[in-house]
Amino acid sequence: MVQGGDWGGVISRIMAKRYPSHVRAVHVNFVILSLPYPWKSPILFLKSLLTIPFSRKDLAKLAVSKNYATEGNGYMAQQGSRPQTLGYSLHDSPVGLLAWIYEKLHSWTDSYSWTEDEVLTWVSIYLFSRAGPAASTRIYYEFNNAPPGPGNLSSQEVASCYSPDVKFAIAHFPREILAFPMLWCRSIGDVVRESEFDKGGHFAAWEVPDVLAADIQGFLGKEGQAYGIVSGADRY
């Protein structure tokens, strides 16, 4: 079983798609999707028509994603196209790196009260690691420009991939940077558990670890939707 948020959510999807006989269950708290256009996902598009008008909750989720697409993803455009230019700057200026990271820590959390030690620990991992802060920018470029070949999935292929033989659990936190109606989220595979919480953001594993851990345990534990997925293994 694998679990992930942010890049971990993307990597978990890739693992499920490529190794369904080994990855039997996936729990994610971040989902990227290919929108259900009629020429891409005709069945999901028709199902969506039946839900119009959207509920107030679904409209709020779509507003979150629209805000991210129009106001919040400038960093992704830079990191996905000219990562090394930014990498030199972040490596050269600790204050610049602090501003680059802290802005996300502040805006992507649900009023989490960061301590100075927490912030400096996060930033120090970027600054003092062997690869340096440029490593955190280049992954975006490499994801967007993966050459075709065995084992590689483009960003569009990941967003639209479907894994029918793997059990999925999706946890949604209110301050996540991307949010979609659960109907759309079910397009990733066999979604057997859906959880929505009233507290937490993009860094849920740091903000509300007990809540996230309890949801994973509920997914895998006795009477959980993924209980018994590995023959001979009891619970988690």
C-alpha cells in the first residue's frame, strides 16, 4: 500500500498504473485530474451533466481549483520551464529561498501556526541538502518534458490514468490547493473510500498528522475497505 500527497499523490498514481499486482491499495490526499471534456471522458462528462447544477460544496471546490489556475501556479510555470535559472537564485540567497518557501507554507495551510524552528528546518532541507534547492525545481521540468519511452508517463497521461485493479482512498482537506467534485475524482480508479475533513490544508501530514493517520488506518484496518488486500497479512 502506498500513500501520498502533492508529488507523493502523483507518484502513487504512477505506481498503481505500472505495478497493479504489487501496489494493491493507494491512499491520496492530493489528486490531479484531466477535466471531463466530452472528447476525453465522454462517460464522465455525461455523468457530470446529471449533477448540474453542482452542489454548493462542489462549486466551492471548483472555485479553489480556478483560483489556483489563475492566481496560484506561477511558481509551476517558472519551475516547469526555466528551473535552473531559479535554482541559482535560490541557492545564492538564503533570504530569497526563505521567502519562496514560506509564502507557500503560509498560503497553503489552514491557519497553521508555524514556529520559527519549523520554518527554518523546512528551508534548511532545501539549502543544505547535497542536491541543493535546484533539485526541487527541476522535478517540475522533468515531469513536463519526460521523453517518450518504456516506463515514462507524461503529465497528461498521469492526470488521465485509470487503475481499475487497485483500491483507492481519497482524503480531502479544505485548504488543499486543488479540489474537484468527488464524482470526477472517481475517475482515477476503484475509489472505495472518500473522506472529507473540516481542518487541514496542502501539508496535511504536517498540519493534522493524527487525522490523516486515522484515515489511513480506517482504510486498511479491520472492516476497512482495503482490509485483506494482501493474502496472509492481517491489517496494517
